[in-house]
Amino acid sequence: MSIDASKWARTADVQKSSSKLVLLELAHLVRAYATDWTVFASIEHLARVTHLNRKTVIEALARLRELGAIVDTGLRAGASRSCLVYRLCPTAVPTVCAPAADKAAGDGAPYLPPGQADLLDEGCDPTDDQAALENPADFATPSHAAYGAVPGAAESAVAESASAPSTPAQAQLAIEAPPVDTPSAPREVPGPAQTAPPAAPTSPSPSTRRAKGTKKVSPPAAGAAATRLPADWALPAPWRAWTHRERPHWGPDRVDAMVLTFCAYWRSKPGHEGFSEDWFASWRLWVFRERETRAGGAAWHSTWSGIVAKGRDLGLEQAPGEQEQAFRMRVHRAAGVPLSA
């Protein structure tokens, strides 16, 4: 957690309380000692932490972007690479006036110079409080209800003013004295026979059990870098050797056809779906999923890898952006085999 980011979010003027809650949570997620203040959080996480509904969280994020408090970096993160990565901009929005905030809030025990009132709310005149210390009888009126008196206590305040001390020091002690509770009837303490037995523990509701059993999606591990398949990628020699060990009956043409289909598949995947953190693991899965040839042999056009291999034998290659069905028809025509065969 970055202390500087949290301090700025606390004083940032973002106009609405929902935006303030979302901004505080985003600032809380900034790494300690971070200099760029980049952070990401899913809408579900923000709704769960701030107790706002999904629609309100979306509106709050949009308002923060309009104000310039956060900007979209264009990066994506999260388990599914769908969470927007924001950058907090502390200079884009004004902050609450620090002197006014210090007067209106504090730690509960502010320093009070001698002769001043014990209330620092805006609009309180210290001269009125000094006069109250010198002549408390003049200020024991119902108009002082804002200072803590309750309605209906005006008569008792006037009666007590007759016996108020005459010196300012005694008046100060009388004002600062804590209120004395009115004695009431003693509360009856239940005996052993009246004590109620402890309530039996209740089983959690089905909704609670489902919530506890829900699988938690954790963010990606630090340092995990998913990449797309390079444009000049070729099957490394150790990978080819592993493929021949796992599939000893595959010839070089079959492996080359697998490489072509592997490249075409992953390069055609849009967005984050075309990323992988371990391409060797992706290749192993690709090999394991390839259907085995049935006993007695199968026609070359029964599998896509067979069609690619047949096309290479005929001098045909799949053009960039060419649909699979169009390439399949070209190979069938060149081989003189009807497409329905």
C-alpha cells in the first residue's frame, strides 16, 4: 500500500462519495514506494470492497476518468487479462482545503489556548465563549442547544444558573465538569435460574456455504509475462526430438504439418486469447490432442494436418488470411478428389 497515494485519495475532490470510495480502494492497491501509481482491480472486487453495486462502480470509474483522476494506460491484467490498468493522476483534480479540514476534523483532543472555547466548529466565535466563561448565567438559555443541551432542559439550566460560581475560574470548572447521570432504578441481575441457556449454533445458510466454496481467482504471479507467438517462430530442435519420442510413428512431414497448423491457429487468435506464458507447454498439448490414425490407415483429407501435408506435396501453401475451407477446396481440386469424399 502506498501511503502517499492513500493520502492524496483522501483529500481529492471527486464530487461524489461513490467516486471517493472507488478512488480510495484504487489508491490502497498501489504498491508501496511506487512512483507511477499504476493499479488494476476488477469491477467485482471494487463492488465487494466498497459495498456498491456493479452499476454504481462503473459510473464511479467513468466519473473518475472524466475528472482526470485516473487514466487508462492501455494495459490489461488479471487472471483473464481483462482488467484495465489505471494510472492515478494526483495533479488532475483539486484537493480539499487543508486548513478547513484541520478545523473540522482531528484526533479528538486538539490543543486549546487559554480563554478559548472547547469547540472549533466553523461559525463559533471565541469571544462568545469567553463571555460565557465570565457570565455563565447569561448563556444558559435554550439557544445553546447546539452545544449539547437537549430540548426541555432550559428551565433546569436557568435554575442552576442561580447557584453558579461567581469567579471565572469556578465557572471554568463548572463548564468543563463531566455530566452526571441521573440515578435510576437498579437493574435486576438475573440469578442462575433466570439465566437463559446459550443458543445452539446455527448452520450457515446455503448462500453462505456457496460463497465459502467459491473458487477464488488470484491475480497473475509477479513476473509472469505472456507473449504472442513470434512471427519468425520455428520448431526448436529439442521440441522436435521430444515430439518424435512421444509419437515415434510420425514422420517429418507429419511434424511439419503440425507446426503449420500450430502457427496458423495461434496467430489467428484475437486479443489476449493468442497469448501464452509457456509455448512449449502449448506445443505439447497440441501434440497430445492430435487424433491418432486409425488402424489400416486413413485418407489424407480426413485431418487438417493431412490436408496441409498433401498441399505441400502438390506445391500449395495456405495464403495469409485465407479461410481453411477455401484452402481445403484448392487442395482437393489439385488432387482431383471431390470435396465430399
